[in-house]
Amino acid sequence: MPALLAVSHGTSDAQGAADVRALVAAVRAAAPHLAVHEAFVDVQEPDAAAALAAIDGPVVVVPLLLSSGFHVFHDLHGIVAGRADAVVADPLGPDPRLAEVLARRLPAGDEVVIAVAGSRDDRSAVDAEGMADQLSVRLGRPVRIGYLAAREPELGALLAQHPDAAVSTYLLAHGYFNDLTRRRADGHPISKPLLDGSEPPAELVELVLERFSAAAVQLDRAHE
């Protein structure tokens, strides 16, 4: 059985860091047969490359990231490139279970804007659009995307055009982008990030383990 290396972005926000640790702990508790390790691509230690190097035997790297992009395809695929016994799983989003968590937390509003971090990588934009579509299906009404960086429409500018919109925060945890979302959404009802200081949603724990299992099958096939 491969080890699971859960890799998040990393944050200097104490609440955000604690919430991500709680998610990893919940994954560990839900799958006590697995060796579950934690690492980061930035800000916190251990960094993903060092953590991977310290694990003997097969490893599935599970990105605790909501979309594809630079960190997944450059950082994580880069560190497994020299190891035949390591593979990178898909990121957590988009997924209907994330839409369920977002819908559960959405405050009342005549319109809905989903706040997304944003990336110059087009694959990240495709994933963001997919998540907006899934939330729209779940809610039964349109969902617009407001980006916090790198892409348009920028969240604050979009909200200025839709003064009665509620903001669905599509971020994993508290940190820089969550603070930015709150500043740019000033005056609008806004949801908390997916990890918000309470027990990690069961949907996220399930997603991490499902991404692990799918990638573990891929790793097994590569060694047949």
C-alpha cells in the first residue's frame, strides 16, 4: 500500500494552518491503515520535495489544492519525475461534493458570485469554470466567477456590478486570499472557506481518500 503525502500550499495564517492540519488528521483517522504524511509547496515546512525524499517505498502525492495549475503540474509533478514509485493524484476540485459544501454555507443573496484565487495557467481557469458550473447545477441558478488574481473579471469589480450578490468563498482555508476576498467583498454577504475552524467537512476527507485510491490504482498498473 502506498503512503499518502498530502501537500497543501502553506500559509502563515495560524487558523488556516491549523485547519489544514485538522483535515490531514481527519484523513489519517478515517484510514488508519494508511501512512499519511503532510507537506507544503510554499511558506511552511517540510517542503514537498524533502517530505517525498524522506518516504521509503511507493507514494501517492495528493494535492490539497482546489484546481490544476503551476503548483500541481510544475512543483508536484516535478518532484515525482525521478521516482518510478511515486505519482501525483488529481487536485480536489472541481467536484460535486465541493459544490455541496459551498451550497450549504452560501449566505442569502439575489445573485451568486464564486470567489476563486486565480492563476495564469489555463488549466486552472478550466477547473474554476467547472466548479462554478457544478455549484450552479446544485443551486439551480447562475453562478458568476470573480477572480482574486491573474484573471478577469476581478472579484471587486464584478461585485460592483452586482450589488445584491452573495459571495461563495472557493478557498481551502483562511489565509492571504481569504483576507483579500473579504476586503474586496466588503458589504456583501460572504461564506467562510471550505475549512473554517470547525470539524473538516466529511466531503473533503472523502475526496482526499478517493483521489488517493484512484492514483494508487494508476501506480499499480504502471508496475504490472
